[in-house]
Amino acid sequence: MIAFEYPLNEKSRSYLRFEFLFQQIKKSISFTDENDSTAFFKALFELLELSERCDIRHDLIKDLRLLLEKMNSWLNVAGVDYHAVTQLITEIDELIAAVLTMPKQIHYFKTNRFLTSIKQRFSIPSGCCTFDLPQFHFWLASDLEKRQQDSRKWFSHFASLEQALSLFLKIKRSQGISAELIASNGFYQNEVENCSFIIIKVKKEQAVYPMISGHKNRYSVRFMSADADNQRSENVLFQQICC
């Protein structure tokens, strides 16, 4: 099945954007493909811009502490896997401490002459040609080990944030409430409570995709046919997960 996620509040929107960029960086950081360098720096610079506009540390620490309270309450539930829960509590505690002590990583990147010299050019179409960024292309010609070492060093400034966010979203998704639903004439709407984001799953062979809109209390889904432009699908069976 193909999964489509949609945030129902601005905080979740930021969480999912950060997660997307973290995933892009982790996929390209090994530089095994010649295009990985461009993908890595593009995602890194977008991550820096997003970090300047939105400091998610405060919200994430607050959410992790609420999650920690819930985990501690689970220890009093009969039949719970005590060892697994205590391990999770320890991991969450360590991540909260790591995010709390996380320095303002933006300052480091603003003082890094190499990154600041190439950052602006990456926002220009074809701005990283050899005649635009000779310093960048000199770096690309360096040993693979050096490039990997540099990239890991730069990404390390976000490591604790990435680990904390990944764990939080993993737990949120695992606790999601799932339901099998039908969109009559390709349309479905519903009200929700205490839901940060929804996941809509459809089978690939149905050849439809959802256009989702909404906010924290209500959302709607309009399924469109992938075979025709702007054409609503007929009745669609789909899976919804409210996280």
C-alpha cells in the first residue's frame, strides 16, 4: 500500500518536514552515487533554513516529557513488558538530556567559511556549476573518506535532534488508531480529537491518490484518479491511521 501523511497542526507539519530532510541527508551522506553530494548539500541547506525559521527543540522536549509520563504509567499496568518499557524510558530520558544540551547549531554553520560560501548558490538554478563554485568542485575531487568525514561532522550537529524526533514519530505511528473506510464517490470527511497527523493508505492497483485538507478538529480527503487530470475517483476503500 502507498502511505500519505498529512499533519493536522503546525507543530506536526514542522516535525514531518524535519524528518523528511533528515532522511534525505542520511540516504545521501555516504556519497556512493555521483549525485549524492548535490542531494546532501541541498537537504542540509534546507535543514538550516528550516531551523532558522522553526526551533523545534522546545516542542519536542515537551512532547517527549509527556511521552515519558505515559511510559511511567505503563509500568503499573498488569502484564506489561517491564523490561521493554524501562529501556524505552531510559532512551527517552537520554534523548531529552541530549536535546536540552544541544548547542545553537546555526552559529557553527554561519561561521563555517566553506558552507557559507556555497550555501547561497545552491538556491540558484544550476548554481553549483564549476564556474560558479570552484571551491565546491575542488572539495568534490577530494578523497571519498575525507568527504564522508566532513559530511558526518556537519550532520553530527543535528544528531541528537534527529534521534529524538525519529523515536517520537516512531512511537506516535505505532500508537495510531487504524480503521478501514470507504470514500463515497471519492470523498470522505471526518472529525478528530487529539490527533496530530493522519496516514491514508491505498492499494497501488487502485490508481488513486488523496488530496487532504484539514486542521486539528476536522479534515477531508478527496481521492483523485492517477490516470486522468483533476478527475475524482469513484468509491475508494482505504485505510486511515490517526496518530
